[in-house]
Amino acid sequence: MSGFDFSGRDSFGSRLGVIAAAAGSAVGLGNIWRFPYVLGENGGGAFLIIYLLIIFAIGIPVMMSELVIGRRSQRNPVGAFRTLAPGKPWFLVGMMGIVAAFMILAFYTAVAGWTLEYIYQTLIGGFNGKNSAELATMFESFRSESLRPALWFSIFLVATAGIVLGGVRKGIEKSTKILMPLLLILLIVLCIKSLTLPGAGKGVEFLFKPDFSKITGTTVLMALGQAFFSLSIGMGTLITYGSYIPRDNNLAATAVQVSMVDLIIAIFAGIAIFPAVFAFGISPESGESLTFIVLPGIFQQITGGMAFAFAFFFLLAIAALTSTISVLEVIVAYFSEQLNISRRKAIIIATASMFVLGISASLSWGLMRDVKLFNLNIFDLFNFTTANILLPLGGLLIVAFLAWFLPGGDTLDELSNGGTLKLKYYRLFRFLIKFIAPVAIALVFLNGLGLVKF
Ligand code: PFF
């Protein structure tokens, strides 16, 4: 099955470029905005332990599987399954990924828009002198407006489309390689500041001291969803990126490195946020607003804090951009390859439809606040359904595809680069994708959604 035509297909330029692009997709608002608030709502340290277990036993194997499928097939998620399993219904897994991509891009770009508002606020001194309660009110009143969130959303969407138009390699690789390390440095400065605030110790305890009595089916489901969301797995993003990865890249090493970078950034975000949460007397269960209330509070404690805040929100917006690019790329690769239209046309169609979906998500606390399904507004509905249902279900089917359908020799060939790499953990990998990952995902699902009770 090897030897698809590489010519004419865009590809990543170097080993570092591959990691930069995949890490660019993984690292983003999921780490700095979503991880802290989901952890805060689901028991702190106990959540962290489950999260770690999931990353290693499920996340990395799923990521490796996606890269294998992508590079083997040289296709978008739908085309990949059609190529590797012709005439079989597996392509529906890819279709589900495209649906998830639409929903994620919609609400994620809305949050990315919030970061633009916060960049703007650092410029006009909007945070100056405000205490936590005032910062919370400021966030709520911004997000319940209609025009501003929708406007920032639109600007971010157009920026994403512009970069995807420029092509995979030029657009994504360059920005990530320089800016992500900078983000990490600023994050570390924030951690130090947060840790030295009076009362910070409680936050450290909350984050690192597990209270196992807090673990419920929901906690585990939320950790699973967060892991999938943060690693960008379960919907074919890494199938798509895998299809651009050169033949000599070590896919297993790439998956491990990307997952570790992603994990480290999430943990640093936790260390930056929670000590300050307790120092400022904010509830760790503040939900989606948590990061947006806590960070401006920390910046105010730093000399020259607003310049620092500007740099931080700017880099956060870039981190979000390298993620939105990867999601849009999934849709564009699918449209252009499967429907046989130009990339340009595909980008225009995808972006235009995204305006409708995304504006609705960004108005979830404004004009459309009363539109609810299962008691969730549009934003929360997209957020919950993708992370906790579509991505884990996609991941389950992706590992099942490798474990039970794709000839084992194909997987081995792809992971060992035609036998030129020595694979130390291949048997462990097979064990994880055959038994642990599918069974764990299925159980967490049934339990978390209340279908079966343990
Ligand atoms: N992993 C990204 C983050 O943590 O911010 C979000 C994301 C990107 C999710 C791409 C899914 C995806 F396919």
C-alpha cells in the first residue's frame, strides 16, 4: 500500500517544522483557557491525575494512530478512510470529524475573539485598578454584548482563513517555531508571580493534592474530553497533518513530543492560575470566565504589567491562531480533495458557513442567550458535544480501525519508516490500541453519560 504520490502535495519542511505545526495545533486556548476551568470545576488534583493517565494510555496512542492513517493514505480524514478501507463505512469516522471541526471552529474562534478584546483592553488601560469582582463584571458585560464579541470573532476568522490560503508550510511552521517558546517563557513568569502571592499555597494544594472522593463518572468524562480537545485528536486534525509529514519523520517520537509539550503548557497554565485564584478569593468553579478574570488580576501585581499583559494576550491569540488554522485545514482539505474544488473555493465556502455558526456561538450570552438545547446555549452545546462526545467517539473508532482493520504490517511499516527505525514500544502500543484505549473510552462514555453506572 505504500508509495502514494507525494508530488503536488504541500508538506512540512523539516522535523522541527512537523513538531511545530502539530504542537501549534495542540497548544492553544485548550491549555490556557479550557484546562484550568475544567480542572477547577472537576475537583482539582484528582482531575489532574486522571488527566495524566488518559494522556499516556489513550491520548498518545490515538495521536500515533491518526498520524499513521494520515501519512499512509496521503489524504484528508474522509479520503483517508476511503483509501485505506475502500467500499467500507469507515469513512463515516472522517465525516464525523468534519462535523466536529465545524463545531469546534465556531466556538473556539469565539473565544479567540475574546483574546483580541483583551489585547485591546491592555492598550486602553481597561483593567487598571480593577479588583477581581470588577474584572468579573467586566468580562460578563463584554460577553453579553452582541456587537463586540461578534466583531472580534469575525476578525479572527478572517485571519485564520488568510493564513490557510497562504498554504500549510509557509503559514504555519514559521510563526509557531518562534512564538510558542516565547509564550512558554511568559507563562513561567506568570507562574512565579502567582506562586509568590499571599495565600498561594492553597492553590498549589488544590492543583496537586488529589482528593479522590471528588472523582465521579463526570470527572473522568470531562478529563477524557479535555485530553482529546487539548491534543487535537479524535477528529482527523492529525490525519490531515500526518498526510503532510515527510516519510522519514519518526511518527511515534513526534506524537510523544507533541503530547509532552501540550501537557507541560497545560500544567504551567494551572500553576499560573490556581495560586492566584485562591490568593484573590475567586471560586475555582468560575467556569469559562476563570482565566479571563484571573490573568488580568495577576498582571496588575507585576511592574510594567500591562505591557506584559499585552505580550501575553498577543501570544495567546497566536497560539489560538495556530490551532484554528489546523481545524480549518481539516475542512479545507476535505472540501478540496473530496469535492474536487480549488483550495481557494474550499476556503471561501468553509469560511462563509463558519460565519453563521460562529456568530451564533459568539452571541450565546448576547442576542442568542435564550436559544438553548438540553439547557445549554449554543456555545456550551458545541463545546460539550465536541470535546466529550464526538472526539472520544472518533478516537475510539480510530484506534479500533488500526487495531482490528488495517493490516498490522501497514502500521508497523508506517511507524518504523519501512523498517529503518527500531521500535521499542510497538507491542505496548498495540496492546493499548487493542484493549486499553477502546475499553477505557467506552466505559468512561457509558458511565459519564449516565447510560451505565459503576
Ligand atoms: N488543541 C487545541 C487547543 O488545545 O487549544 C484545540 C483544538 C485544535 C482542538 C484542533 C481540536 C482540533 F482539532
